[in-house]
Amino acid sequence: RLVLGIESSCDESAAAVVADGRRVLSSVIASQIKDHAPFGGVVPELASRRHLENLAPTVMAALSEAGVTLDDITGVAVTQGPGLIGALLIGLNLAKALAWSRELPLVGVSHLEGHLAALSLAQEPPPYPFMALLVSGGHTSIFLVRAPGEQQELGSTVDDAAGEAFDKVAKLYGLGYPGGIIIDRMAAAGDPSVIQLPRPRMHDGTLDFSFSGLKSAVVRFREANQGEDYRMEDLCAGFQEAVVEVLVKKTLAAAQERGVGHLALAGGVAANQRLRAAMAEAAAREGLGVTLPPLALCTDNAAMIAAAGCHHLRAGRRMPLEADAISRLPKGGALPAEALA
Ligand code: ATP
Ligand code: MG
Ligand code: FE
């Protein structure tokens, strides 16, 4: 089975060829970071236009890098949602056209399920069941993953996503875009104990998160310390530590509550070095297994969409040609049943 995956939910035009839902033959990403950087965030209309230009060539590149042609492809998987509606539509329509013209089975994939499916592409995939922390630019949730495509959301952010908090703090200080990786790098040279910030909802007994208050705390800290001498590295380290502590504590609590012996990280923020180290440390301390996927599988890519899609195709699910993109998913992160036929 050779599945062609297509992803265009945000600012990455991506295509990949994955064999048997397991082996990545190619994964090509045309990033639009440079296009959006001057605006300090993703401009939806600009994203759509870039996808229109870049997505088809990206698919061609993925096929050629995999050393295959469309004749070898046995199924097409595409991100159906959530994401920017215009951006999603470019991918959806390209996938429909390819599938229709080649009479290939087509399936729509939840971008969130894709991030979780990325774990099955790791060199050593996590054993089921595992507790996954999905942390990205738009989402922060804890999922109990029982089997491929079978996940239950146990908690999520009530306001900002963790990645969003990273990006907003970086923007506040004019550090650059996207902020996550810049703060990660600066924090490595800082001392997290110099500037203490709140750990929102740390002890509220739920598996939910909140990061908008932490961002506001940084805003207040900045105003209160105008003209004061403090190191940006220390602020980054203090902020990052606050985020990481809450993320790790709640993921651990979820695993313990459910008696699950394995932890896993997914989503763009899973690329964060401090989060990876802290999660590994916590797992080792508690005698749990842990999967930290390679960075390229954490941030947006199409291999994860092909992997998730392969599972659904095998199960016989199909997306009808008249199906629409779904900008926002209902709570839980799965596509609504009526989106799959
Ligand atoms: P979603 O998956 O929720 O729809 P998205 O697709 O935009 O959102 P991803 O590409 O999965 O998100 O992740 C992007 C986010 O990850 C951004 O917020 C970015 O700042 C953050 N990020 C990337 N690398 C790091 C890092 N090293 N440390 C912290 N955050 C990071
Ligand atoms: Mg992105
Ligand atoms: Fe994503």
C-alpha cells in the first residue's frame, strides 16, 4: 500500500508518500514562514495563495523523491480539518482531483489525528495504549490513544494553545517569528529560576490547561520592569519552564489516573528541547516508557496525514467527492462521522 498524503491546513504546503502506514518514502514541505514573518503571524489569504502555487509542485516532488509515479499510488489522504478554511480547500480540491482522475480511494484526515499518527512513524512507535500530549500552535490536549485512530481527549486548553503562548511572548518582545523555536534557543542560555512566572491550573485537579493568563503575566512583568536590567534569556527560560512544568505534570497525572505505562509527545511544541528533556526525566522517574518523535515528525508534515489516512483506508473509510473542509472540529479532535462515508 502506497498512500499519498496532502497537508495544507496552515502555512505548510506538504506532500508525502508512505508505505503501509509505516515507512516514509518521501516527505516534502514547502514552508511559508518567510512569507508570513513580516506580519508576525499567518495571514490566511496569503496562505491560500501560496498553497495554490506550491502544493501541486510539492506533490510532484514527493512522488519523484519517493521514486514512484501516480500509477504506483494506491490511496490518497488529505487533511480535511481543522485549519484555515481557504488553505484546507486548496489541499482538499487537489486531493479530490487526483483521486477522481486516477480512480483512487480518497480519505479525509483530522489534522490532530495526523499529529498523533506521526508517532507510529517513529523508529520505535509507542506501544498501545499510550498517553499523548498533543501540543501545537492551535491545540493543547491530552489524548488516551488505545489503538490506531482510536483516541479519547481527556483534557485540553480552555483558552490559548501552548504554541500560541510561545508565539505571543516572542511577538511581545519582538524576538521574531515563529516564536517557539526562538524562545527554545534563547532559554537554553538562560536560568529558569531568575524570573518566576505562574503555573496556571497546575493544581486544579483537572487535565485542562490555560495559557492566556501566563502570557498576561509576561505582559505585566514587562511593564513592571521597563528600564530594568534583566536578561531576555532568563525571561525565556522562566516562561518556558512554567509552560513545561504544567504540561509534564498533567500528562503524568493522566497516565497515572488511567494506569497507562507509556507517554508520548506530538505536535509542533513537541520539538521543544526543554519539554522533551522534562518529559523523559518524569517518565524515567516514574518508571514509564516515553516516545519523543524526531523533530521533523513533530511539526506539520504530510507523512503523518498519510499514516493516519492509511489506517482509515484499510478500515474502508472514504471521503465523498462532495465533502467539504471543516475549519473547526467538534471537541475531541476527530472528524465528525458524517464526514466519512
Ligand atoms: P495545529 O496543529 O494546532 O493546527 P499548527 O499546525 O500551526 O497548529 P504545528 O506546526 O504543529 O502547529 O506547530 C507550530 C507551533 O509549534 C508554533 O506555535 C511554534 O511556535 C511551535 N514550536 C515549534 N518549535 C518549537 C520549539 N522548539 N519550542 C516551542 N514551540 C515550538
Ligand atoms: Mg505551521
Ligand atoms: Fe499542526
